[in-house]
Amino acid sequence: MLIKKRALALSGVLAIAASAAGQNTAPAPDLSADVQQQLTALTETYKHLHRNPELSRHEEKTSAFLAEELRKLGYSVTEHVGRYTDGSQADGVVAVMEDSPGPRLLIRTEMDALPVEEKTGLNYASTLRSTNEQGQEVGVMHACGHDLHMTVLLGVAREMAARKSQWHGTLILIGQPAEEIGQGAKAMLADHLYDRFGQPDFVLSEHDSNDVPAGSVAIKGGPLLAGVASIDVTIRGLGSHGSAPQEGKDPIVLASEFVLVAQTIVSRQIDPQRAAVLTVGMFHGGTKNNVIPDEVKLGLSLRTYSQDVQDQIIADIRRTANGLAEAYGVPADRLPIVTVLSTGPVTVNDDAMAERLRQTAVSALGKDHVEQARAIMASEDVGRFTLDGKIPGVMYWLGAADPEKLAESRKSGVALPSLHSPLFAPLYAPAIKTGVTAMTAMALDLLK
């Protein structure tokens, strides 16, 4: 009840602030100029981070670098915040700067990179290789822009430290590990993040986008990213010689049919007004050409904007797998095994806070550089920091695409290299400047 009253009170404050935002959210006139002065140093930071990516749960050097840079700016920094479900320690970073009494603002960046071999050909491209969780040697690349996010955070940290007389309250900067595997935010909260550093009144974050031109941001209230469920399906059969399939129950054929039938779950069993995406991204089975194996393992990814749709589709996956197995005559003790490995929350922007920050961004960047955000079916775990919406939170899109190339892409219909692509290369200079300017203006507004 206390949490509910607190949330209602904050919602009222946000609504009042949003209505008056046009009158008093303009940043100090020298903000853009100050950010421009940082750009050379921030460019070096960005290239350093891009050249030295680290995979999820292995962000030792990245977190140490981020922590050291924040200490230089006068923040009180705590490292190794976070505890994974297996008991191991995470590399989370928490930096705090307090002024006089006032609101508490949490700004979060991610630190981890992806198992992607970079093919951009840039002179600062990553050439690093590492070993993934399956023991395979892989290339490592910041193909999702977390290097850009960290660079912006450091720029904001410097501006907020220099402008301490312009704000009141507490600024909490979070360097989060393991976002790409959906474990980092949960690990930090499990390590009593809010008990140790205080519960924020607002949560703010950004994510770069190749669908927004560099030099602009895009923001909206309501759902921005989908919730996700990672699901394993083990299709079991009876192994036999490849020359005598009648003596077994072929799980490869059964799994192949399951992949096709599973695609009809969304198209034929879910209300078309309710978005959902079900993808089979992994199919492993067999050891030899002439051996029918005992089982096949499938990896599925499910994206939805609501918990009830997610629950319905998971139930449909179980029913479909079991129904096909029974039709194939698979024994009752060899029916498929469906395991939900992990889930992640929907990223929902608080409406009043989003409108307030949209007006702040217009004041800081100009109306022509603030777009209406488009929701997508990718997923994030930043929503966990809002405690399922109890704390107002906003994530906005930071433009990273070359404006001319983006315009040509929209005209031709040929997409630009996307996030997670080995060719993804943000137009970093205007993106960094815009990100630092917009987020600093937003932070000053929320802590005024």
C-alpha cells in the first residue's frame, strides 16, 4: 500500500512537471558547447571501449575502466556489485554523487559485448577473440552499441559533476553487466542494490538505434521493448540405424515438423492485435549420417508485450510438442521436455515522465531532432530497475545512423546493418554529442 501511494504521488508530480516543462526545462545555454569540448576525449574513450569488448559475465577490464573514470570525476564508486543465481559475483559498478536533499535518479548503462566477429573494416575495429559459454572460440564485438552507451554515461557524469550547483538530490550511475543474456539487472538487485544505495525516484536509460538519425533522439510513453522468454525444447525419440527407420522413432523428422507447426501458434492462435514473435534459433541433433539419434534439442525465443500472451504461447508450445509426439507414436515416457530457461520484462516507459523528458529534449536539441519513438520486439532488462513499474522509468532511442544513408535506406527498402550485425557501425561523433546533451538536460530536469 505504501509503495502504491508513493507511485501515485510521483505520478502526480510528474504530470504537474510535464505541464510546466516547456517553461523551465531549457538547459544552461553553454551545455552544448561544453559537451563539444568533451568530444575529443570522449571519442578516444569510445574507440578504446570498442577495441576492447568483453563478453557477458566477463566484464572485468571494462568495469574497472568505467569505475576508475568515475572516481576521477569525484563519484563515490563501488565495484563488483551483483550476485548471479549460481552464487558467482558480477562486475556491476555503482557510482554515487549526492548534493542537498532531493530526488534520487538512477542512470544505467550496459557494459557487455556480443560473440560477433567484427567485419566493419574500421581502423578501431575489435580483433579480439574469446571463448563462449559453450567452449567455442568466437570473435567479440560491441555490436549492440554498449560502448556508445558507456561513453555517453561518462560524458553525462562529467557534466553533472561540473554543474553540481544546478541540481539537488542524488545521482546514481550504474554500469550493468550481462545485459545481453538478461542476467545483469537481476544480479545487481539480488545483491541488495537498493538497500545499499537507496531506491531511486526515477530510472533513466538510452539505447542506440539504426532507425533514428545520429543527432536526434526518439521518445514515447508506453511499451518500447518486448518481454522475452528463452525456451529449450528437447524432442525425444527412439534411435535406430539409418537404414531401418521403422525400428525407431526419428526425432529429427519430428523436430522438423514441430518447427513448422510452431510458427502457426502466433499466426493462428494469438489475437492479431496482440504482438508476439516466436523464433526457433537453435536446432541440434545427431552425430553421424547413418544414425537416427535419440533426441534433438531446440532453442526458442519468445517476444511479447504482455505476460498473459507469453503464458498462453508457452502452454501452446507444450501442447503442440506433445501432440505431435503422440501422433508419431512416441512412448509416453519419451514425450518432449519443454523448459523455460529465463524470462525478461517488458520495457514500459512511464507516460508522464516520457512527456516531461520529450519536452526537455526539445529544449536541449531542438524540435527537429526529437522524434516519436517506435516500439520494437527486441528485449532489455533495464525494466527490472523500475521494480515492475513501481518506479517511473524511461528508455529513449539515441540516433546512431548516418542521416543520408538512413534516408536512402528508407527510400530503397534496403535495411542498414542492424544491431548485432558484424557490420554495425554507429556514426559515433554526433551520437555521442547528442546523447550527452540530451541525457544531461534530462538529469538536470529530474533533479532540479
